[in-house]
Amino acid sequence: MTAALEMPRVQECVVAACAYNQSGDCHAFAITIGSMDHAHCHTFVESPVRGGVESMIAQVGACQRADCRHNEQLECHAASIRVGPDNDMADCMTYAGR
């Protein structure tokens, strides 16, 4: 078995309404990206209650967008990603079609 040592970091998240966002940083342990029609952040939670781990910056745990050039076997291989509004309030702005 291979241990995951490093996943792509969420470099920036400009979705201030997300419970995991604190000053432009995502503090979820890991996020999941993807829907059938666009690169939605499935970890997005609109809430006045703040969540996550304050000492951590989120990483991309899984990406369901197999059509993204950064995706290999449903894992993101970008150096880092940015999350912001696109089709929805919270989408992966690093998504790039093949």
C-alpha cells in the first residue's frame, strides 16, 4: 500500500460564505471537486458557523472531473488550485478541459 504524502493545496478560496473559509484560506482537511457538468466544490457549506482545522490549509482529496487535464485516475495533479464563483458559488477555477 502506498501512503499519500502530498495532495494539491487549495491555494486560495474567495468564497467567503463557506464555513471552511477564513480570510481567503480553506481550512477543511480535504475537499472534493466535481459534478457531471462542472467543477463544483462539494465541500462547500454555506453557514455562519465556521468549521475546519484552523492550523491547516485544505488539500484536494478527490476530483470527479476526469475530463480535466490535471486529473489522473480521479486524483488532481495540479500543483495547487483556486476556488471561486463560476457555474456555482464555489467551483474549481483551476479546472481546464482536455
